Amino acid sequence: MKTSYILMIITILSKVFGLLREKALAYFFGVGMVADIFLIAFQLPMTFTNVISGAVANGFIPMYDYIREREDKKFADKFTANLSNIIFVAFTFVTILSIVFARPLVKLMAEGFSGEKLELAIFVSRLAMLSIAVTAVSSIYKAYLQIHEKFVISVLHSIIMNIIIIISMGLAYKMGINYLAVGILLAFVLQYGIFIRPIKKLGYKHSLKIDFNKDIKNLFTSILPILISTSAIEINFIISRSFASGAYAGGISILNYSYKLQSFVTGIVVTSIITATYPKLAKFGSKKDLVNLKSALSEGLSNMLILVVPAAFGLYIFSFPIVNLLFVGGEFSVEDAKITATVLSFFAFGVIGIGVREIISRAFYSLGDNKTPVYNSVIILGVNVALALLLSKLIGIRGIALATSISFIVGALTMYFSSIRLIGNVFDKKLLMNLIKIIISSGLMALGSKLVYEVLTKSLSINLSLLLSIIVAGGIYLILLIVLKVDEVKEILKIILKK
């Protein structure tokens, strides 16, 4: 648990720079054409980054542990080098194909683009996609660092990426969109330079040998279904973005700003806990130790829920003041903030579904069951498409966000019921009671802090009222957790008091 909270602190720092990037985008370009083009061009390599990193990590980590236990670290490192060489060659071809077929890719992600907007989006996207091979290889070494418990360095790289992009936005605002295109490429490539030194310190030595041996074949056999499963979140948002491009003027930008605030929560809480928990699940899974696997999964779920549930309530009740604080200014107006906040409120509770689904799916990967998460992904995508088509006609862009949230909650529930057959009911009486207490605490926290906010705004600015209300919310939530005797709060207090 301590590792999870350390990672959250580092991830918060990384995510702050991500929000600064979004703030810079809103300030310089608002919800106009350049903002939409940037978001599409940025999302294409970012989709590869998120999907490939997830698939490689989920397949590579247990395979590396298995090889290291079967042979030794030196042999496992040779496997790593061999895999990275194969991945580099394969994704060089993927890069070429993505550049050749950039037009249909852009149209897939933004069906509403046409004319000059479409042509500029294609140009910027092609330049950005030159980073795909480097991104793919780096995802292996990111997982390698996590296996060896170098968690901090494995999440810091995004700060470098965001700094480069923010600088390129400033240049593009004054000198043209070409600087933005080059900035995206440099950001994706240069961010991984910080991996080199710590990997060398771990004794890793690279070789250029390529060998399609049995271990590599087994890994690729397992990665394909993992790739489909871990891409659910990205594909879901691509679908939502595509619908938004035709549903509302500036819809892509609005959906992006609200989604980024939602992913700020999932990036901090969900990613941090999974990063710390999954290596343990993989270790127990490789030994078929179901008792400890279930215990580790239960602990990870509890740690996640105690943070992600109140965060969802917070995003819902403070959607407008949060958007106002972070984005209003320059080309981003108060009216833009109002519609963005509405969309954010419909995204809010989806974070709970994402968190539960993502951590339970790791139990399946740990035990070599890669098919169940794939079936789950198909359910999520089917629900999202069906509801987005229906709800976007009824309530516009808000319906697209609501459809996405519902699809993830459905995905979490179906994944949970599937896990019962695999390892038994992880939501035992203890965890279920904790969840009920967390929901009660979060609801009362939301009501109390909202009342405080309404009182404060009568004499203070919106931004200052929000910040003070968040502090009050944290205090209310912690007190309620203590009063209701939620188990995990005892460990949190021990960590705080020890510090």
C-alpha cells in the first residue's frame, strides 16, 4: 500500500503537467480548429502508447517472471532484448502503414473533419506517428523497470513529454501549426531518454539478436487477446470522439477537456495502484497461488475504492468550478466551460467502473486467462456504441459521455461476475462492508463540501472557494472513514503519522 501512495504522489506531479498541457491548449487555441487537429494528431500515437504499453506490460511482466524463475535473470534479460528488437522491426512497418493510411485513420477518429481541417490533421498526424516504433520499444523497458520495482522512474517520463508539447504550443500559436507537429514528435521520442541510465544500473546488456523462439511465440500468443482487452478504454474514447466530431461544434475539444479531467483521476489512482499491485498478482499467478492472489486483489480493490469513489463524487459536484479553474482564459470562454463541465459530470462515475475493471482483469492475465478480458471488451464497446447512437440523439454530446460511463460500469460488473468462477468472490463481507461505508462517506462528503462551497462563493471567488471546499471535503471524508471504522484508513493514518 505504501508503494501505491508513493506512486500516487509522483503520478499527481505527472498529471499536473498533463493538466498544464491542456490548460495551454485551451489558452492558445480554445475549442477551435487547431485544438481539434492537435487532439487527433496527439491521440493517434498516444493510443498506440497506451494500448501497446498495456498489452506489453500485461503480457511481458508474467512472462519475464516465469523465465527468470525457470532460468535466471541473465536469460530473462536476453529475452527482453530479443523482444525489443522484434517489436522495433514490427512497429517500424506499423509506422509506415499508419503514415500511408493516415487519411482513413483520421477520418475514423474524426468523421466530421473535411477540407483544410482534414488535410492539416493528416499532415500533423503523419509527423506524430513517426514516434510509434520508439514508443512500442520503450513500453517494454517501462515494464522492465516496474518488474525491478523502479516504479518512480517508470512514470516520470510523461513530465518531459508535456513540457516539450507546451513549448511547441507556444511556438505554434505565434509561428504556425508546423511547430506543433514537430513538438508532438519530439515529445514522444525524447521522453524515454530517462530510462537508459537506470536500466544500465540494473545490469541489463542489450544484444541485436532476433530469435523467434518458443518464449517469444508464447508471449505473442498471449499478447493478442491482451491487446484487444487493454485497448477497450482507448477505443471507447475514440468512438466517443468520433461521434462528438459531428454532434457539436468544437465537440472533440470539449469531450477531450472533460475526459482529461476524468483520466486525471484514473491516472493517479487506478494506474498507481495497478502498477504496484500487478507485479504481485503476476508472481502469485505464476505459482497458481490462488489464496494469496485473491488476497492481493482484494487489497488492491480496497485501496482503489477508498480513493476513486470520493473522487467520482467530487468530479460530479464540482464539475464547473474545476473546469473554470483549470481552463477558462484566453480562447476558452465561460460558455465553453459550462458545456465542458456538463460533459464532465456525465463522465464522473465512469472512473469507478474503469478502476474495478482494470484491476480485476489483471487477475485473469496473471493466471493466463486472456480470453475473458477480451469478451469483456467486446461487451463494453457494444454497450458504448449502442448507447452513444441513442443518447447522442436525445441529449447531444452529454449522451456520448453518459454512454461511455455506463459501458465501463457494465464492463466492471461483468468482469467481477466472471472473476467469481476464477478465484471466488473477491467482494467478501469485509470488502463489501467497506464499500458501503466508502459510498456513505463519499455522499456525505459531497453534500457537506457543496454546502460549504455555496456559502464561500457569496464572499470569495469561485477558484478560492473551490480550493477551500476541496480541503473541507478531504477533512469530512477522513473523519467519516474513521467514525465508520473503514479498515484501510488505519493504515493510511499509520503512514501519515510515521511521516
